[in-house]
Amino acid sequence: MTPALAMGQGATEVDANGDGVLSLEEVQAVYPETTAEDFDAMDLNGDGALDDAEVQAAQDAGLMAAPSAD
């Protein structure tokens, strides 16, 4: 499952370039209140992108809300 899919149905457009991970810019497109510091806290391996496990961990920790499945 890609991060966009983990984030809920209808959110597949979050991964704008389709590379299977989310950049700060892609996250900010959906969560504009996310700062670089917030993103760095979610980026557990420090690679500059959020993979599925990091998105799930961020949601579980309350750092990123799971969008509704409208």
C-alpha cells in the first residue's frame, strides 16, 4: 500500500509524482499547517520522504490526521 492509499480513499492525488512516497510539498498540499519541523519528526529514517510506515506511524502518533474517506 502506498502512503497515499494509507491516508485514505480519495487521497491518491497526495502522491503527486507517483513515486510511492510523500515529500514535504505533497504533505503540505493536503495539510498546509505542516511545518518542515513537523515533517522531519515524521520522517523517521531521515530520507526526506514519508513512506507508508512513516505515514502510518505519524497518524498513530497524532502527528498527521487521517483524512476522511469522503
